[in-house]
Amino acid sequence: MTPKLNNIKVSIMINLTIMFVAGMVIGHGSPVKDDVGVDAGQFMVDERGKLVVYKSDALASDANFITMREQLTTFLLTKGNEITRTTAARLESTGSVPMEKHAGIGNYVAGEIHYTLVLENNAGEINYWFTDLRYQPYRNDRFGKRARATATPIPLEKKFSKMNEQVWKKQKNYAYDAIEALADDVLGQLETAGKTKVVTTAMD
């Protein structure tokens, strides 16, 4: 691709992104709720029509759910999350994760995904999922730094006009990538919960 065509392509993408964010700021671009399963992309859909990222693993024989819950709680609090519910078999937390890409333009933080994380022990099966997913767009402030746009977080289930449909689809793909990466971090916490971090390396 020639530099000229490449510049034209980037210019079009930037214009689409500006139009998309502007549409969300002004009444969220008249979004309407998706039918269940429509435009879900890589997400699963729950019984409420919410897009979710759902994981399930068997509880190891030497694992303890309470220890898992406590370690995950510590991890989430260091990320700035709020713990909204804790029981013997369940943990609920709300937080946000940054999106590192935006409509294919660069690798800068251009938004964040707000979520609710639920961890549950169901008869020895560990289930955890991310729900209530909402996109908070960012914009450049007057100093050229990325800052939250004035639009309130937008549920990922929303559907936009044809003009913004492709940009919104890309945003949801990037949102999925961000949540999947966080899900891997959560799994890492669960797998190492209660395990000693001290190893013997000395040789006789």
C-alpha cells in the first residue's frame, strides 16, 4: 500500500472514530437493545440478554475455595476494584480494565470496560464470569492526553446505526480481548491460591 493510500485509510478510520464517539456523547447515538444472541461476537449471552465472558474449572482436590476467594479479593483490591458481596461460596466485585486499542488506530489507551466479576463455588466446580460489561470511551483533552469522554459507560449489548456499526463491532472485539486477558489473571490467582511461594534451590 502506498503512503498516500495508507494516509487516506487512516484518515477515514479517524473520522469514523470521531463520528462514533460524538454519536455516543450525544444521546449515545440512539442505540437500541440487541435481541439475545445478535451481534454477540466472541461473547456468550446469558438468560438476561447480557454479554458475558464465562469460565469454569474443577476445584483441585488440594484447593480451598475460601483461600481462593481471599487471594482473589486481595488481587482485585490492588486493582482498585470494589468488593460488593462475599459469602462462603461466592464473591462479587466491580471494576474496570483499560482497552489498549481503538478501532485499529495505534496502541494507546482509548477507553475502558467496566464489569462485574462473579466467582462461585458450585459443589466443587469453580465458575467465574464477567457481566454488566460497559464501554467508557476516551478522548484527547486540551493538553493532548487521553481522558474519559463525557459519555456515560455504554452497555456492550447496545446496537448502533449502520454508520457506527463496524466501529462498534471492533470496539466489542477489543473489549473481549481486554476481559479475556483479565480472566487469565484471575485464573492465575485461583491456581496459585494457598500454594507456597518459597522454593529450595540450595545444593548439598
